[in-house]
Amino acid sequence: MKIHINGTAYPLASKQSITLTNALTLHFAQPQKSTFAVALNGDFVGKGDYEHTIITAGDSIDVLQPIQGG
Amino acid sequence: MSLNIYGTQLDSRLLIGSALYPSPEVMKQAILASESQVVTLSLKRQNPNEQSGQQIWDYLQEIVADNFAYLLPNTAGCKTAKEAVTLAQMSREIFKTDWIKLEVIGDDYNLQPDPIELLHAAEQLINNGFKVLPYCTDDLVLCQRLYDLGCEVIMPWASPIGTGKGLMNPYNLETIRLRLPDATLILDAGIGKPSDACLAMEMGYDGVLLNSAIALADQPALMAKAFSQALQAGAQAYAAGVMPQRQTAHPSTPTLDTPFWHQPNYQ
């Protein structure tokens, strides 16, 4: 069983669930040093909700950061 | 004269993009030379192994602070209302602004906005407290619908993004200005030359948003200055009142006592 963060698959034990805060540590070691926002399965999740948001197998997380744009 | 964006009065009528410059330093020079007070930017997937993304963001914040400018995040890359709404919410959290340049693309070939999804997204975002600046086609009825929803700023395209083809349909753009006299109209996308921007201002548009025309110039900072001056010239011309076109020639020099004047049949 897996979850995906920005398209990269990370293994998750069957029936295991983790918080979004924990899931983000799979993506980067020090999230507090980056500017980013998160969507779970296409829906925005505010920073204040990371700790209460449960991630289960099959979930897809997008972590976005600022970039130049027109 | 000033540009009104949801009650915020700006001296500059130029909104400038932050992409495509040959280097961050050239981007900074161009933004400063443009005297623009609104800088657009976007969001992308973060790569945890890449530090340059955070560095660019830190640099952009510095430029915006130095120039007392505002950030205008966009929803580039979105193809549905749902994607655009999610991206707008993520942008609001990061950039701490309710302003959103709403882009919902309906065609990959010419990057034409999808009017149906655009309306759905605009409605949801307005209900969610956003101040929406929709990028749309030059369709009068679409612009009217967006305005009726509560979009105080409407941004019809001049031509497809990045083409530099200028104003494809001046009649459409003039009609939108005529029919929506109270909307803030900003011409967005497809501007190639300062004369394009000047023409939009002469039509009574309130501002112009562009990126490629400056970023892809041989000397972006010099081009940014040229655009700034063109916008000022066009806005002043509109305020001054352009003379009506006439079908026939009219001499400007007084004809009374014209030297060497003679009747055609005079011998």
C-alpha cells in the first residue's frame, strides 16, 4: 500500500494511518524551513489542520511552493 | 489618474509577470524599471532536493517590498474550476492575499480560457471571499457575466499567451469597454510591443498585464521602461480625448490667401 506525494510513491503499511504532519516528513526533512501549501486528493488543507488530517493508503498529496509566473 | 483594483488605488497601470527572465537579477531590474506595483507569480510542485525555489521566493519578496508592490498569484495550469479553486486557496495561504488572477485553460494549443469553468470558479471564489481578476477571452457576454458575478476587474486577452501578436480584435475590446464602463478592464496576454499597450490605453482600458514582451526583449529593463512610458502616453491620450476620424482630407494650414493659388482653368 502506498501514498503519493507530488507523484512520488511512499510505502504505507496495510491499514496504517498517519497524520498529514507525519506524511510531510516523508517528503522533506525540515518542512518549517520551506514556504509551501498542501492539497490532499485535490482539496486544500490549511496549515492548522495538518495535525488533525489522517492520511491513509491511496491518498495523494500535493505540496506546492511559489514560483515565477505571468 | 490611477488604477483601481478592488478599492486599492495604484499609480502604475502596468501589471508585470515574474517569469521567463534570463536571470533573477534581470527580473529585478525589469520590475523596478517598469515601476509596476503589481507582480504576478504562481505555484508549482515542490522538489525537496531543490533549494532554488525557496531562494527565488525570498528574492521576489525582497523586490516586492523594495517597490511597495502587491503580489498577484495566478492559477496557471488549471483546467477545471475545482483545480483553480484549490490552487487559489493554497495561494491565499502562502501569499496572504485575497487577490487571485483566475486562469482556467480550455485548450492546450492556444491556451484559450474555458469560459464555462471560469464562471464556475469565479462564483465559488467570490463566495469564498476572494477578489477575482479573471483572465478571459474578448467575449462581451462572458465579460458581462463575470462582472455580474462580482468581478470588479476583468482581464480579456489581446491574443493568446506568449504570442506577442497584439490586439487581435480591437472591435471586441472597444465594445467591452463601452458596455462595461464601471469595470476595471485590464488587457492581459498577447501584448508584443509598447504600441499595443498604448492602443489599449487609448481605448480607455485601465491597465495592461504582460510578461513575455518584457522578459524576452534583448534588454528587459529598457523594454520595461518603454512599456511604462507607453501606458502613460495612452492613458493621457484617452483623458485628453482623441479626435474623431474623418473620411476626407482637411488641410491643417489655413487656405485663405494661399500663395500661388489659381483657378484650375485660369490662363
